[in-house]
Amino acid sequence: MIVVTGATGQVGGELVRLLAAAGEQVTAISRRPAPLPEAVRHHAADLGEPAGLKAAFDGADALFLLVAGQEPQAILEAAEAGGIRRVVLLSSQGAGTRPEAYGHPATFEEAVRGSGLEWTILRPGGFHSNTLAWAGPIRAHRTAPAPFGDVALPTVDPADLAEVAAVVLRDGGHAGRTYTLTGPRALTPRERAAAIGAALGEEVRFAEQTREEAREQMSQFMPEPVVAGTLAVLGTPTPAEQQVSPNVTRILGRAPRSFADWAARNVAAFR
């Protein structure tokens, strides 16, 4: 059995569907119930309260783990006690490139590596779906606001992350590896706005924010160290953060999905 945390999220929800379709026994963990494939068992729990996870882990042998809560060691100890022997952690590229700003995922990575379990770490950078933050202004006045309009980064489709996780969870050949995962090419925010406009069949105007305007907006839902790290990645990325990774292709045997493909599949959000 495979346990999937964050089972109602963009990556976890798709991962649950893929595993169930492949005939795997799946336990889906989330704080609130959501529609799930018929054969999937749901367990209401919070990663911030590891004591409540034991029943979900009993009888399982693999775990897909999000970075959530503050006690990764307690989560992993509960997993091992339940019989889990393999853990796949969805971390962040920032844990490797900027650990001082992305200390939370870096702490989870350290705990996973020292757990004694068979582990694999997935490190995506930005998601294609981060542009859903533009849904309101695009629907209202066909405008996409963001800073650093001409700085390109290779964001990744959450559906590709879920597919990679499904392969790694079912295949024992990825133990001890850390995979950076990106899309097929680096795009600027201006180019992503144009791709959404192409999917809509209407022009979407890119509206460049100042760093301070972006900081003020991000501070409403991010802690300050993460805001600072995110702005640094978006504005002055390192060569590693701009590099296109071959790992999606190596693991899935196909190229990663493009941002244009994601925009076409999700165009209803911007109408």
C-alpha cells in the first residue's frame, strides 16, 4: 500500500489518481475529504500532528511526503513503525540552491536522508500553475502582474511531478537519489502571459511590478525569509535555477509538458 500526503493538492490529487489507475492500494491523507477514486481509502489527518498519522501508515510500504508541519522526524518515525520502508519527498529546488531561505524543505530533506528508510527526493523549482495567481486580474481586465518580466525560469507542470512520483514510488531503482525537475525550457513571465493569451484567443497584457510591490503581495501569504528567497530566485536566479533538467525525460521517457500545454488545459481558470 502507498500513502499519499497532500492528497487533495495539485500534485497529490493527480498522484492518487495515477496510482489507483495502476491498481495500487492507496491511502490518501488530507485534512479535509475530497472526491477520490472509489478504491482509495481516505484518512483525515494533519502533518502538523504526527501522532494522528499512525493509523494511516499501518500496513503501508511506501510514502509520498509533503513538506508540512514542523516535526519531520516524528512523521518518519511513525511511518517506519507502520511498516513503511520507502519515502518519496516532494521538496524544493531552493533547498539545494538557497538553503538559508528554504530552511523548511532543507530540514525535511535532512530528516529523510537520516531516517534509515529508502528515500528519493524530488526538487521542483516553480510550478506552471503558479500563474493561477493571475486568474483574477486576467479575468477582470486581461492583465498579468508580476516582477522581473524578462527573467526566464524553467517552471514545471504539476502533472509531470505526479507522474514522476508515481514511477519512483512503484520502482525501487531510485533509492538515494535527488532529482531536480523542470519543464522543457525557461520562459519569462512576459512569455507566460502571452501563452495564456494565446490559449484564450485574446491578448493578455503583462504588467511589470516593482520588487517592493511584489514583496508586499507575497508577504500576505509567505513568511519573510521565503519572500526574500523567492524574489531572489525570480529576479537574480543562479545558473542552476535557470538550467533545464533532463530528469523528467529520463524518468518518464518523454519530454516534460510545456507551459503552453498547461495553459491550454487550464484556460477555463482565466476566462
